[in-house]
Amino acid sequence: MELLCDAHCHWQDPRLTEVLNDFCPVKHGIKHAMVNATSENDWTEVREIAARFPDIVTASYGLHPWKTTSASKNWITKLENELLANPHAHIGECGLDKWIQGHDLDLQKSLFTQQLSLAQKHQRVATIHCLKAWGSLREILSEYELPKGFLLHSYAGPRDWIPWFVEKGAYFSCSGYFFHDRKQASLNAFHDVPKDRLLLETDAPDMLLPQSMRPGSETANHPQNLRTIYEVATDIFKVTDEQLLRNYTTLFLE
């Protein structure tokens, strides 16, 4: 029985349109996937993908920090309506990003906290993106109690802050991108993540594996690369597929 679960991906991305035309997740060992939206513009596509793969995909609706300036005046109402229409849906991708050029951190904080408030109100999991803004993220999370927990996707924050995030209810997903030699420090930090809080992700179509680990010369991360990520990560972290499935189920499906 295949147990692979993708904790974070974007199957709605146009770079994967042709891939999904004849894609059979079960054929590639994928038991379940969290498909995350990034803005109002792709919420419909995420909803349709979840309907297309009802036993495999759970939808997550959110506003990515890179997309904050595109938010409509009633975006938060539309987001809440998506959640009310689907009691199994979660929130994300949302968060903070000081790496992106021209960022407006105050605007990001405003939209991020509104999404966290919905996660708290409706007891949904929040999938969080953070780059170069860990202090601000910690400050904000200290003010919230998220009963369903939250995912720090592709965690690359301070290693010594992992226990604090765990105490707040965090899970941490590792992507194959961290298998690049230059990302060794980020990969090593996952050794400090409790095994019952560890998840794996592709972030497809982004966060490509090292060239030696992917088939051909693909420039978009294929969802099927989840199998390679599992093979490498379970060996590095000495964790079983069964443990990872329990973690995924506890966070997203219960």
C-alpha cells in the first residue's frame, strides 16, 4: 500500500496543466496531497482540482504574501465563503516575505493576521510561508491559538526556534529543494524537528530537486518527484512512511 502524502503543492499552476491531463496520483504512489492556492485568481482552479481528485486532494485557500497587492476589497469575505462551502478545506498559502523585492511588510501582516483569524475561528489548518521575516512571524503567532495547528512549509527559519514553534502547534515540511548542497544547513535543521511533527512536500511545480535526482531536464517540479523525496528524506531522518502518514492525517484530515 502506498502511503506518500504531499504536504504542500500547487497543482493548479499553469506549468502543470499538461501534466495533470493524464496524471494518475495513485500510479505514482500518492495517497493524498494538500493543494494550496495563492490568490483569488486560482481559488476556482484549486476547487476544481479537489473535485477532480476527491479522495486524494484537499483544498487550501489563501493569499500568498507575494500576491497581497492583488487582493480585492472583499477578498476576506470570499475566502471565508470558500471555507464555509467546504468544511474540509484549510487556509493557505499565507504568510510573510521580506525576500521579495518591493515588499510591503505592513500590508503582508494585515492580510496574514486576517487569515490566521479565520483559521482560529473556523478551526482550520494554516499553511504558512516565511522568508526573511521570522521575527515578525513569531511575534504574530504568539498572539494566536490555532486549535488545528499550522504548517511551516519548507521551513528555513532559526534552528533553535523549532521548540517554540512546536509548542505553538507547528508541523514542519521538508522539500526536495533542501537536498541541494547549498541548502545543507536548512536540511540539517530538520533533525531537530520531532518525528511526530515532520512532513514532506514537493511544492510542485517549484522547489526543484537537484538535477541528479530528477528525471530528464524538467524545469517544473513534477508531482511524481514526491517518491524520490520520500526515499531520500526517510533515510536521512530515520522516519517511516507510516509515521509520516500519521502526522499528515493528524494535521490535515482529522
